[in-house]
Amino acid sequence: MTIQPPPPLTPSGSRGIPEQVAFDRREMSVILSVYGRMVAAGEWRDYGISCLRDMAVFSVFRRTAENPLYRIEKRPKLRNRQGMYSVVGIDGQILKRGHDLKSVLRVLERKLIRSVE
């Protein structure tokens, strides 16, 4: 994991607009708790994090050398519209979008529920 330096100070002394979007500690804790449960269940094996200018992406893989099964995206520009968090499937379809990360990630937890015979 690469640690990025904070954005430079503007002449007025306040922080400018960040050069990239990233998940904060609370968001990563929520995401990694779901990820850990899915790894323990044998569903997921690897992940990747991308911090871009307009969004941050947490990608989940079943195997290392394939396309991500799911992408958990944070887009701050959509904060006042549909919500800045979304879960995107392998085909690019948005499975859930909202303002609260925990409620958005519930769509992934449903994959853990299996019937016992």
C-alpha cells in the first residue's frame, strides 16, 4: 500500500481540493470487514485499490489474474444526488447505490446467506 503525502497548502494556509479521492479509515474498516468474511467463506481471494482524481475504487477478485467480481466505488461528486457509494458488478451494472456505505455493502453480504440442508 502506498502512502500519499497530503495536498500542498494554498497561499491562504487552508488545504486545496485534493488531487485524488481515497477511502478514509472508517470506510476501509467497513469494507475490509465484509472482505474478510467473504475470504473466510472462500468466495474472494484478492483485492485492489485505485485512488483516482474523481473516484476511489476497491476492486474484489476471485483470482488474481481476472476481471474484478465487484467494484466498490466512492464518487464524492454524487454525494448530493444518488449517493457517493456504489457497488458495481462484473458486467458494469450498478447493483446498489446510496449515501451510507454499510447499507450499500449489504448487497454483497446476501451472497453469504445459503440454505442449510
